[in-house]
Amino acid sequence: MKGTMLQSTTPKSDHALVLAMLCVALSACSQQLTERSVSKFIDAADQDFLDGNAAALCVKRGKDFLLTASNFDLTRDKIVADLAAAEAVAAEREAAGERVSAEIQTVTRQSLCLDSLLDARTYRKATLQRGKLDIRIDPDGQRAVVLAHYTVRQPVVGQRDSSLSMRDVVEHQIATRQTESDDESVLIIDGDGDIVFASTKAQSRSFLIPSQRDARLC
């Protein structure tokens, strides 16, 4: 008695689609985070900020990305020389009975994408300095925690009447806002095999210093 040959009823095109999906999944799982790949990713993300590249800033965040930011405004409207002077002002405010509390913001990926698009021009006016990266990668290479300290300086702009017309105003820089931020970011590999930010927690202290010319214009 001859054996009966069973034939698949699944079309060849479906086989090809399943195979392609399997290859993508295996590719994503096989990729692992390394200190080099994480460092390059953070470098690129920082440059995207300075360039005001809204699209790149957005695509580097995972679909469930969440930013939790706590900012202490140490001096409010008072201009000081540096961080030490700003901390002294904050201590004086506390001693006088004023509570120097943090403003806390929670930002989703959607909100960050919109903000980066609207504020791109502001980002391009900023300068950024970053300390040494502290990179901690999980044993399976699929997740990393990155600690970094940032110093960001952005111009504070005021407006005054123009001599050309009563309806015109001109912008002029009145100070520079300096922000000292300690960031903790979680990086993962998404379903497409790309490195993305899963979340960021930022604790920062900001204050006003005298106007500084952008070193990129010197």
C-alpha cells in the first residue's frame, strides 16, 4: 500500500510572509546593546537636540516612552554668577521660610514629539555639555540604564519697541538660563531591532546667569 503524501494548504506567499516576520523577530532578539552602541546612540541623541531635529528626537523614543522631570528654579528672576551663587540664593530663600520646591512634569512620547517640533528653534540656540556616561547593561544585552550629568545653557530673551514702527518689537537677550541636570535613561531594543529610549528621569536645578554669547557664533 502506497503512503499518502500530505500537501500544505498554505499558499507559498503566506509561507514567505511568515518566514520574513520570523527573520525580523530573530534579528531583533539577536541584537544586543554594547557600551559602544549605547554611547553612539546617546551622542546622536544629544546632537539631535542641538540641531533641533524634531523627527530624529521623536523616532529615538519608544512608543511607551515617558519622561519624568523635576526642576528646581534656584533663583527665580535673580541673575547670579554661577551654580554656587545660585545655591546660596536658594539657601537664603529657605532660611527666610520660603519653600524651594520642584516643578514636576510628566511627558509622553506624543507630547515630546510635538514639543520638539514647536521648540526646534529654541533647541538650536542652546549649548550642551555632558559629563562621563555611566552605562549599565543587563546580562542579556536587551536593556541598559544610562546615567549622565548635563549642563545646558539657553538664552533668555526679552522684547522692546522697535525704532522702525510702533507696531514692531525687537528681541534682545537679557540673561542666560543654566540648567544642571542628572538624567537616568532606560534604553531597550524595540521590535524592529532599533535602540530607543524607554524612559528618562531628570532631576535638574536651573538659574539665571549673565548673558553669554553662543560659542558656535564666535
